[in-house]
Amino acid sequence: MSSERVPVELCKGINGLEKVVLREVRGSSAEVYLYGGQVTSWKNDHGEELLFVSSKAIFKPPKAIRGGIPICFPQFGNHGSLEQHGFARNRVWSIDIDPPPFPTNTSSRAFIDLILKPSEEDMKIWPHRWCSFFNTCLSGNNDGQTHCFCLSEFYLSIIVSICSYEFRLRVALGPGGDLMLTSRIRNTSTEGKPLTFTFAYHTYFSVSDISEVRVEGLETLDYLDNLQNKERFTEQGDAITFESEVDKIYVSTPTKIAILDHEKKRTFVIRKDGLPDAVVWNPWDKKAKAMADFGDDEYKHMLCVEAAAVEKPITLKPGEEWRGRQELSAVPSSYCSGQLDPQKVLQCS
Ligand code: TA6
């Protein structure tokens, strides 16, 4: 089988960063960087790119890659004391060679399992600040004593066991070219410590012209407006359209949302599970100019619609596992011909 259609291939990407290329027999493909566990490409069986990645994106740690599907964990946005959107998007993930059995069977072989385990540095900041106290003892900062290495290793293993977690991510391409991301986060603490976090798949969709795009499925819902101090409002009754900066967290949304791109005669359908909220973001012109890793006019060709859990943080008792799944489909649509009525899309399975 020529490499063109090898279902899973590990190779070097931009700046030598490792990436996995997934290929589906009918021609669709996806690329996932181990840096950030981040999908950076999703193409349909015509080879058309469906995700937006900025021409100014920086593929160099610790900067997050601007585009594709960054993963916001363990904190969405500035909803907490950690850095914006948490640290999962600027950590190097590993390939999970022995994942626990997967809940659903897939006929496609084009999938990869990744795992993120907390590093010593992560332990200093999350999930429990007092982990950092232990670390300070280890490094002898406070008492000027030096500790022998084996002792510190022993302490570290205690810290890891007391307040730890495992984040497993499966990225899969379906037979029809759908892109599925399934996150499984387990609280592996041995000391009864709960794990609380917020989460988002910060998906950047590629669109032809933002002013021609409509989002269906969020009408009449409540949202927290990030441009107005997270104040709560209720959305009007029609589909959402765009004529200025938008940064809204829609709460308790339906499990299906549609993005209609008339010009491209394409509809993106987002199906989500375990992710009650949805964030809608477009920086528009001013914010676009203010972002160094984003082109001034690129806001016209992208829209973020993010399956998320923000309003109510998720708390896991030790041994408990949370699963958050999103499935993306890109269906050809010619809205005007009624071939695809978004309401029908949203109502049918
Ligand atoms: O998801 C929307 C948002 O939280 C916006 O507030 C905006 O900041 C965007 O994410 C991008 O965040 P980033 O940290 O990637 O620049």
C-alpha cells in the first residue's frame, strides 16, 4: 500500500514537530500534532481543507498553534487561575500504545490514541496548589537543605499518586470522512482528591466569508457575553449571523449545531456529547490586528464554534472518568435549493 493511503502515519511536521497523519480509504484525511494533541488539518475526500489554521500560526512551544482544534484543559479561557485556556494545548502528548477498550467500535482504521500525563511542572500548578508546597520542600528552596535525589523521586511519586489524572484522546476519521474527537479524563488520585476542570474543543472552522455564514441551533438560548464581563443574555430567535466581534458562551445547548456556509454550499454539523455548552468566537478586525499569530484579514475566513463544558465545571471523584466527544461532519448543501434545511439537519439523528 503506497504511503498515500496508509491509515496512520507518524512523521515530522513544521519545525520538526511530530505529527500523525490519518487517511481514510475514500480520500479524507486529518493531521494531529503531538504538541498540544492538536488537530491541525481535516480534509474531505476532494482534498479540501475544512479547518482554519492562520498563515501566521507559530509551531513552536510554548506558544499554542493558532488554528485547527486546540484543546482547552483544565481551564477554559480565563475561568480560573491558570494561563488562558489551561496548559494541555502547549504540552507534548504521547501516543497511547495501550489504551483501555474504547466504548464504541469503528470500522475505520484511521484513528490514533494520545495520552497526556501531568509533568512535574504541571503538578506544581494543578490540580492542587499544595502540590507545589511539596515541590518546594523537594527543591529545598525554603530550608536551604539539599535533599538526595531518590528521596525527591519518592516524594514525587507520592505527589503524582495523590493528585493525578490521565487524559486520553482518540482522534478518528469515520468512513464518510467525519472527524471524531473523544476525550477520556480519569481522576487517578489515590488520596480521595477530587478533580475539577472546565474544557473546550476550540475548533477553528474554515469559512468562505464570515458575513455570509449562519449558525443554527443556538437560537433563544442563554449565553455569557465575554465582551460584557460574562454578563448573561438571551439570544434572539433567528440564526446567528456575524457583522462584528463575537465572543459568547452559550449554555446548555442542544447536542447538534449547524454552521451554514452558503458560498461554499457547505454545512458543518457539530454533534457533541458530555459537553453542554458551545462557545462562538470571531475576533473581527481590531482583535485580529492585535494578535501577532493571526493575519489582519483572516477573521473573514474563520469561525470558532467550540463544544465546551464551562458554565458548570466538571468534578470527578477518584476513580471516576469523564468523556467528552465531538463529531464533525461537512455536508454539501445548497440551502437555497432546500436540499439541506438546517432545521431538518438539527432535528434528524
Ligand atoms: O474561545 C474564545 C476565546 O476564549 C476568546 O476570548 C479569545 O481569547 C479566543 O478564545 C482565543 O484565545 P487565545 O488564548 O487562543 O488567543
